[in-house]
Amino acid sequence: MKGMVFIKDMHFAYGSTSVFEGIDLTVMPGSVYGILGRNGTGKSTLLYNIAGLLNPQFGSVEVLGFNPADRNPDFLQRIFMIPEEFYLPDVSINSLIRHYGRFYVQFNEERFRHFLALFEIPDHTLLKMSYGQKKKVLISFALACQVSLLLMDEPTNGLDIISKNQLRRAIVESLDDNTTIMISSHQVQDLSNLVDHIIILDNTRIVLHRSIEEIGRKLAFKISPDLEEANAAFFKEPVIGGNILITVNDGETESNVDLETLYKATMTNPEAIQYALND
Amino acid sequence: MNKYFSWRRQFLLIDRFWFENRKQFLYMVATTTGLLTVWLGFYLSIWSANLFSPKFQIAYYFLGLAASGALTANFLFSDLRDKPKAISFLLMPSTALEKVIVGFLFGVVVYGLVYSAAFYVVNATMVSLANHFFGTKWEIINIFRLGNYIDPFFDEPANQLFLKYLALHALFVSGGLYFSKYSFFKTSLVFLALWILRLLLPAVYHLFLPLGNFRGALTSFEVFDLNGNKLLEMPGWFNSVFTVFFSFLIIPILWVFSYFKLREKQIV
């Protein structure tokens, strides 16, 4: 299968503040990638570089066979970005379809209305909508454009619990073999059971980039009262009833990946996690 | 699909630009018309008949066009100064060329026509009132035949002022794209600096040249000499190049600069 995003030795800095120092990344179609990292580690910057809104100082970025910096209209028709702070004009839903949808050749009005219904958005002007409702309109619009690459920067910010579930449902519904969704978030739990690949950024580098399936096959996540087992684990954190642990998965069944624990373990001891996954 | 230009995308973009900006555009036209009315109405109220001669009407037309046109030009790409809007604008599936064409169409052609129409209505009313009150017989200028009048600022056919206006407009469009903050103010300073430079240029030349004076153009210099003045002339084509550059080429050069600025624009 051909990759969708190729990043090679990318260096990026805001002035003298380095954000990335030679990162490599390949993103495959038909997947949902979760991008995690502390505030200021470059989650949004990575998405901006992929969208062509920022250009790396060194290295290369290739998306869908295009150089994003060229902002070729064919490329722009095949990607959509939902930024953390977004802009939507205060117009009616019908005007949005008429004046904005036509820029995307694959825009599907029926699909747009379907997602609006899923998010329980009333069919009136955006002027009267709350921030969360507007965000759901934008997400519905993005999904209706049926682009190959959808970039979502902190999409769950401003959404309530019910809306987060609706978002999850909408993303699962719109996935197919040719679509890739990259979601950045600092709310680790929001990505649980949604992403099939995880990318963790820290200190100008990608410290983890694996599929959930591989992580679940190689690592085991469990709560154990056994102190001896806890001491042998890659990672342990006390919880009620013992410790939550990450150990080598010796069994034949895939373990359920606890993203929050994996994230904490990677931030605490990335080498140990990498070592366990490379084994 | 053509990666530089497509008529389909161009029409979609025109439609979207008008849909998004029509209110601001109409407010701007209404404000300009209101200000013109107040301005000319004030002159009418101070009872000076000479203030409505064709020469003054030409001056009002171009001063109003330059001031409001510069503001409009600066507003054309104002979305780029707001991050969420900039993301939406830059990721819109169309090329930088198509976006610049929309800017030119609305900023120069549509605004120019609408302003001219608004000016004509206000000016015709005020001149008629002035003729009525002061008993004068001032002609109402025909803004579509400006070549018939003399430009009150540079003493040349008034239609040549359009070229200067278009250069000023293009400068403010470029400034709007080049400066990410306070672009109108900064571009105004650049314009002021260029104007001062233009005024100082002959004085600077005099520092390096013998005692004498320019004769009409900067390419012809008369040296004062007790044994008889001498005329120093640069080749005629130099003057032509200079004139063509500053009259005609500067406008497309600034628009091309704006195009490249937009093409390489990154969010801040």
C-alpha cells in the first residue's frame, strides 16, 4: 500500500525555538492517527506542515504526491484541516453548501446533512449557534467533503461528552480504505478506541510511532496487586487495587491498549517502551 | 486540473468573495459616499464658488479615490492577519493567482466603478447647488473623459493620475500582504518615505553635479558656465525607460510581488 504522507528529516523552528529536529514519518491510508504530546511539543505545527500552512526549514514533506508548500488546488481539494481555532462565516447551512461546498468536487450534501443530524445541529444560521455547535458544523462539512486526508487539531475542545461520542461515531462512519484522519489532542482519553496508530511527540522528536495493534500484541496493560510483577514491569503507577502496569505481552491474545498509561510510560521512559516494542 | 488557473475555480472564488464581503464592501461605499457628501457639503456651506471649478472637482475625485482606494486595498487580504481566517483562506482550493485576480477585480475594477458612480452623484448634486447658490456656471466633470482636463497636482492630462492611483493602490495591496500587523499604518509610512525620497532626489543629485539645473526631465541637465551654459543629456531611451517604469511597470510589478507574497504566505 502506498503511503499518504512522507516526512523526511524535517527540521522546523519558530525563530530560534526549535520544534522539530529531523523527524521522519510515514502515514498510511485508511487509518486514524492520534498525535499526542505535551503543550508546545509541535502537534499543531506538524499538522500545519502537512497542510502546507508552514514550511520546514530543512527536510521534505510530501503529501498525496504533492509538496504541500505549493498549495496546489488539486492537493487542497483532497485535504481538509479543522484547526483548534477555526473560522466559519455567520451564514445559513444552505449558503455554506452553495458557496463553500462547491470548492470540493467530492462534497456530498446528503452526507453533510446526515452528519448535521448526527450532531443534532438545527438547520438555521451559524450566527445563532454556540462555539461547540459551529465546530460540529465544520466537522460535518469536512467529513462531507470526502477528502483523502483530514487533519483535526484538538477537535474535542469545546465539545461535551455526548458530542465527543457523536464525533467518534462520525469518524468511524466516514472511514474507508482511502481516507486518513490525523487527530492531535492533549486529551488522551478522547482518542481511546478511535485511533489505530499513535504518534507521541516530545522534545523535538517523535518518541513513539506505532500501530495500536502492534502495541497491543507486544505490550500488556493490566492492574495487578502483585508487587513482584510491578517491579518487573516497564511502567507502574499505583491505583486502587494495586498498580497499573505495562509488561511484555507473553500471551497470544492482543492486550487492550490503555492510551493514557502508554502515554505516561512513553513520557517517563521512552527508551524502555521503544525497546519493548522493538523486541 | 490546471494548477495555476481555472475558470471554474475563478468564478467560485468571485462568488465566495462577494458572498463573504458584500456587507463590508457596501458599508465602505456608503461611508465613502457619506464622507464625500460631508466634505463637499462643507465647501458648499462656506460659500466659496471657486471650490467647485472643474480643477477642484478633479482634485476631490482623485483625493477621495486615493484615500478610500488605499483603505480598500489594505482590506482585500485582511483575512491573512487573523489566524483562523488565514487558515480558511489559504486552504481554500484555489491558486494564489486566482485569489490575486479576485483582489484586483473587486479592489480595482468594481470599487473604482462604484466609487466613480457615487462621486458622480454627489459631485453633480453639489456643483448644481453651487451653480444655483453662487450663480456660477461650473461644468460637472465627466469622469469617463478625464483626458480633457488638466491634473491639478502635476499639471498633465488628468487621466494620467489613474496610473498614479493604481500604483498607490498596488502599493497598499502589497503592504497588506507584506506586513502582518498594522499594515495600513506601515504602508502609509513607506509611501511617505518614498514621497520624501522623490522630493529629495533632485537635491541629492545637486550634491554630485556641477552648478546647474534640470531641464524638464532628470535625463537633461544644464550646467551653468561663465563661458556659456552646457547641456548634458543622457540617451533619450533612458528617459523613456524611466517614464515607462514609473508610469506603467510599477503597477504590475507590485501586483506580481503581491502574488508571490501570497503564494509563500505562512500562518503566524
